[in-house]
Amino acid sequence: MAPDVTVIGGGPAGAISSALLARAGARVRLLERDFFPRYHIGESISSSCRAIIDLVGAREKIEARGYQVKEGLLLRWGAERDWAINWPDLFGDQVRSWQVDRADFDDVLLRHAADEGVEVVQGAQVKKVRFDGDRAVGVEWTHDGRLLEAPAEFVVDASGRAGVLSSQHFRNRRPHDVFRNVAIWGYYRGGTLLPRTPRGGINVISSPNGWYWVIPLSGDVYSVGFVTHRDQFLARRPEFPSQHAMFLALVAESQTVAELVADGHLEGEIRVERDFSYSADSFCGPGYFLAGDSACFLDPLLSTGVHLAMYSGMLAAASILSAHAGEVTEREALAFHESHYRNAYGRMFSMVAGFYEQYRGKNSYFWLAQRLARGQYPELMRKRGGDAPAPSDGAFASITSGLTDLDDATRVGGAAPLDAMVLAGELVAGQNGDRSADLGGPGDASGLYLVTEPRLGIGRAVEPVAPR
């Protein structure tokens, strides 16, 4: 008998998890508060998302939208100039993604979930998740003025920043003090990118008080934003009569960014997002899984939001399917989800923290990436005059594109604790009291790995596997 699942939220985490569950025969109801399409930031998509979109069967629908193809990124960070990461050069022609209009992109994924058999209810306001003891057993929600109940064997909370479980029920979501940043952004019609930028790549440009992004979208539109610490933003805000004036002044303060948009015209409203880095103490429990921003979110420096959303949605779906089928115990399924999701978040966290704290040049980031990748990419280490290998951009590119996480999940041997987690992240893990260093989660996930063929689920290593 197929599992009965309620998914809260229709963004990438909810759409991916629900579509994968429905494709496997589960009965899925998805409850979305808004009506799609709706605006959302996060236009730069990691190449790992393309693989997950393939898995859910939505590639043709996405490619038909005509989004700007993305083949990497270029950073101008600290003392570095024109540091290009070209995915096809490193990993082959099939490794690419898109720069998207998130309102349209998310709508395509949600409609695809409906096409796969998911019962999608928009305009549904979830009031609470119902529990029997410590087990989630359903959801209470309103729709068209009626209070309704939806019993479920499993609940996937993909409610984004609203955090139905982490923020409203358990109240165990903790901000990262180091990353109390603010982003301010707008859109230009017309512009250009730095020389040597891979096709459709994002430009990331540092400044003494923060960093800028420049993202090429379709139709000659460029998303341009600036990220700085909250205190810096609040100190400067009174200098300007409006957010619009502040944004124009910030763009003008970067010679690089000002030159890139010199031939463009700023259109539409200026938007601001505050304090957007946090994590919950736990990403799952009996009968429930957190996916996407409901569990955690990280400073947008490395464009990881949609990757973490889709990746966690896939992990949640695989965990539910295998636990329901009896292929693993529910405790093992919970450990699998917790370990892999927290590994992915912690790995990205450490890379971002390394950028903010070190600011020492790309070789230090490459060494950090190589350790965070557990040495999985020796073929990408370049030789240095016949001596010991020096770091290349391969491991860094694999982590920031999300490919390391996909490799980790599917590697036979399962999720070993990521001992390099605290290389750059220990300063936050210690003061916030989160579980970044306790990746085992609610149980032992050793020997478990993600299976996608012939169907989605969790596999178990036949022979004991030594820890990596």
C-alpha cells in the first residue's frame, strides 16, 4: 500500500519531494499558502539541480522556458582578479544549469508535480502539524474559510522561512550570528559581464563592506544585488531618502559593478532581505521531514539555496519511500536524511565562512574545498613542478555546484560524519549551540546510500564499509 504524505509548501523543496513521491506511487497532497506564480529571489541555479530535475522528469519543461544557460561563475574576490570557474571545462559539456525567473521556474515545477499526480491546493494556510506523542500524524489547514484536517503517514515541511515546524512548533531555529547580513537588489535592462565569465555565469564581486552579485537573465535583464552586515546596512540607511537611492549609491561605489550596468536602465522596485542565515536543531523526526528553507538557509554568496532545497526534497522522498517499504527502519531513514542534509549544509556553510573569514586568496579556498570534499577529486589536483600536488579549482567547483553532495549521497558506504565541518564553521557552531558537529542525527546512517534506479530509495551496503 502506498504511503499517504502531506507536503507543506510548493517551492522547489516541496515540488521536488512531492513529484518524486507521486512518481513512486505515493498519495500526496501539497498545501501551498500563496498562488503561483509569485515572486522569489534566488535566480542562479546550481548544476546539481539539473540532475534532480532530470530525476523528476521535468527537464523538457524547464528547457522550453528559454532561461539563460549557466556554465559557471566568475569571482573578483579580495586580491583575486577574474577567477573563473567553468563547469564544462572541469566536468564535461553536460554540467550546466540556468539563470531563471524564479516566479516562472517555481510555477513550472509546481505544475509538473500536479502532472505527476500530486493534489496541489493553493491558497491553503497550514495552521499546525498534528502530533500523536512525538509522531507527526497530519496537518490542520484552512482553505476558502474552512478549517480542514489532512491525516498523513508522513509530513514534509517545505514551508520555507515560515518554518511551520522549526519556527512555529518546535521553535528550534537558530540564526547564525556571523551571517547577520542584509541583501538589497534590483533589476537592470541591459548590461554586461566581466571578461572571461563562463557562458551565462554569475559575477561575484567583493568590496570592503560586503559583496555584489550580477546575474544575467533572459531578455537582457540583469539581477544586481549587494550583501553587507546588518549593522553596516542600518548605519548607512539614514543617509538616503529611499531604498532606491541607497541602491544606486551602492552600485556607484563599486567601479566594477557600475561599469557592468553603465549601459543598462534600472527597472522596477528595490527589494531588501534581512537576517537570512539560520538552521534548525533537527531536520527530521518521527513521521516528519524538513526540506529547504524550513530547515536551514545560508548567506547567498555561493547560490546554494535552490540546491539545498531540491537536494533535501529528494532525500526526504527517498527516506519516506524506503521506510514505508520496510527497506530500512524509520530510524535509519531519519538518520539518512539528517546526515546527508546536514553534511551538505555544513559543507556549504564552511565554504562561505571560509570566504568571509579568510579573505586570503583562492588557494586557501581550494585547500579548504579539497578537505571538505574528503579528497574525492585527486584527479583535479594540479601538479606543481613535479612536486606535491597543489589545489586546483576542481573540488571548489564540485562543492559550489552541488555535485559533491550528489556524489556523497549515492556513494556506497553512506554518510560519514564530515570531520572538516568545523574548519571554518566552528566559530558559529560553538556559539549557536547547533548540531553542526553531530551529524549522526537521530540514528546510524553508515552503510546507507541513495538509489535512483530502478526507483528512488535508500540502499544498504552488503559488506561493512570503512569510514571515509
